[in-house]
Amino acid sequence: MRRLTRKKALTLVKELDAFPKVPESYVESTASGGTAFTFMAVLAFLEFFVYRDTWMKYEYEVDKDYSSKLRINVDITVAMRCQYIGADVLDLAETMVASDGLKYEPVNFELSPQQRLWHMTLLHIQERLKVEHSLQDVLFKAAIKGAPPAPSQSDAPFPHSEDSSTSLTACRIHGHLYVNKVAGNFHITVGKSIPHPRGHAHLAALVSHDSYNFSHRIDHLSFGEVMPGIISPLDGTEKVSAEANHMFQYFVTIVPTKLNTYKVSADTHQYSVTEQDRVINHAAGSHGVSGIFMKYDISSLMVKVTEQHMPLWQFLVRLCGIIGGIFSTTGMLHGMVGFMLDVICCRFQMGVYRPLKEDPPNEQKNSETPIPTENYTQ
């Protein structure tokens, strides 16, 4: 074998490379690389907001708690004087619940401009809740535990004083009651309620029919723990009657609910409601008792509402998928575009798309050269 000189041996070792070369297109700075990085950064930033967001999970099971008491939170304004009306609860077992937790406060039925603005806003929210059901999840997330702050004296429609108390023709009934977890009837009617061996009765004989006016406004009606931020279906309901003898009926179906969010954990109740009202006219065959009646029933199913969050490992997997997917996609697109450009450019360089030029006749004659003949001798 021919011996290699020392110089050639060093050159051969330098040229030896056991690893594949990186293509030059991956090393050069291109606009596509910057675009891919920017797109990847935007998607990763948006994915971080998805990771921070939470959602509500709903689960259903049988309510096994039948021994506890049900709390009813009431705030209703009736367009009658407080001494003419009474409120109480009569459940399915003919048990009358004491209304010691309710307070009767003389007020004016008309609202101040600020309160009317808030009332119109509340009605608008109720309309949107009927259409956009996902807004209920937003209310669950914003709910806090505890009683709402008591309204200040300046928030009242008119300042309450001893001199002006006689001019207040409406009554605000607010407070709470604890009842058994059975179907019942919460009602507001004429006269104060009195206990009776066979049930209960109201002293309505001493009230003149001319003073009847069951126009009312339900500022708040809920069941369970008080949750500021949760809007119930009847909140903001206002009914105005032109007749003295009028019956308003609300049929309420209560669903026990366990709410677990990152802010609060409470046992509350949701409810659905249908309503009906009619004028009492015994001569026309419309019998009944004038007043406001809320007949409620409790569902046997319980709803668990839990706020959930995306796990950290799932966020990392999605982030890696975004980065790898963008790199792979931009690499394939860059290779395809580069291949098409190379094909088109090579065709132009080879003259495929160049028009053919004919030489002038003189140049063709001058370019012809005589072919030399050879003489062969025999």
C-alpha cells in the first residue's frame, strides 16, 4: 500500500465526520423562523390564561339529609300598613311555624331614583340569566359567605322618623324562618295570625276591604344560607294590582345544593318558580283568599357544584404539544415552499421558460465551415 504522508493523514482526519450535517436552511436566519417563534409565544401566552380559568362541575345524588331545618330568607314589601297584614308558614303536616324571625318595618312603596335604577338593573340581569345560563357559573364563582351589609339610613326611600311614620303606607317584611324539610306554604294575608287547635287563622274581620292592596315587590327570597352575590329567580319581582281582592300564587320547587368554590363552601338551595294571579270575585265564581301565597316543595335530588381547575401536568402537556406542533408544522411548510421555489428557479435557470431566438441568415452562413476532405492513395 502507498504510505500516506503526515499532511494527507491530518487532512483525512479533519474531513472525517461521523455525525450528519445540519442543513444550511436550518442555520440561516429566515423570516419564517421569527414568525413561528412569535406565533408560538402568542399561543403559549393564551394557554396560560386557559390554565388560570376555572369551570363548574355539576353532580347529582339523592339528598339523604331529612332531619335538618330549612331556612327561608325573606325581604318583601307589601303596599299595606304593617298592622293590617301577617306572615307565617304552614307546612304539609299542618304545623304552623312561628314567625319570630320576621320584622315588620313601615316604609313607602315607591322607590327613590337610585333604588329604581338598581331595580331596573336587577330585572335586566334576570332577563339575561334566562337566556345565558352560563352566567350562573359566574355568580357561583363570585359568591361569598355571610350576610349582606345592612342598608344605611340614607339608602331608604324616605328617612324614617316618628313624625313621618304615619305617612308610610307600605310594610317591609324581612328576616328568616326555620321550617321542616317538607312541603309548605309561606303566605302573607290580611290580619295577624293566631294559633288554632285545627291549624291557624288570621284576624281579618277588623280590617276594612277598602284598605286591601296586595301590590308587592320581592327584593329577595332564598332558601338556605345567605350568599351575597347569588341572584334568586324571584329577586326583583314587582306586582301591582288595581283590584283590592287579589290573590298572587308562586309555586316553588327547591333543589338542595352544595356549593364548593375556591372562595366559599356552603349548603344552599336553588329553586325554580311558576306564578299565577287572579282577582277574587265570589259572585263570578272566583273564590279564595286575598294575599300572597308561596307554595314550596323540596326535591329529593341534591346538586353538587364544584369549581375545578386544570392540573399543572395537563398544562405542561398542552404547552409541549403547542411548541412541538408549531415547530413541526412550520418545518414542513418551510420545506414545501423551499422545494417549490427551487423547482421553479431551476426551471428558469435551465431555460425552460425562455423563448427560443432564431439566428439571422448571415450568421448561419458564416457559422458554416467547410468539412476538409482527405485524399486517400491506393
